[in-house]
Amino acid sequence: MVDLTDLMDDEVFRAFASYATIIISKMMLMSATTAFYRMTRKVFANPEDCATLGKGENAKKYLRTDDRVERVRRIKKTLSSLASFIY
């Protein structure tokens, strides 16, 4: 059985742990960034998200797409697929 101190001294494991930490941190940051852009630009994906801003026809004007929100969302989606690399 491998001792934990031996594992921490392994250069390959340290590189893997570093890259995994960077990917997980960026994925979490991109979730917050997506929420920030959605709230500041008032761009929502479904009616439940914009229910606090209005009801009926008034809420439908917030159901749209925005280039910046979509760009951040695509980056997050790409990072989510990299999570399989970690596991």
C-alpha cells in the first residue's frame, strides 16, 4: 500500500492535484460569473427565474438571450466536461 507522504512527493500527483484544483476553482468561479451576468443584464433562461421581476407579459421580456451571458455559459459548459478528467 502506498504511504500518503510518498504520494505527496510524487511529481505527477502534485501536477495532477494542481491542475484539478485550477479546473475546479475556475468552474466554481464561472458559475458565479454566469449568475452575475444574468442578474445585471436581466437575462433569464426560464419563467421561474424571472418571476420576481414581473408576472405574465411583463416577465416574458426578460426571457431572452444575451451574447455575454451565452459566452460565459458556454465556457462553464466546457469546463464541466473537464470534470470527468478529474474523476
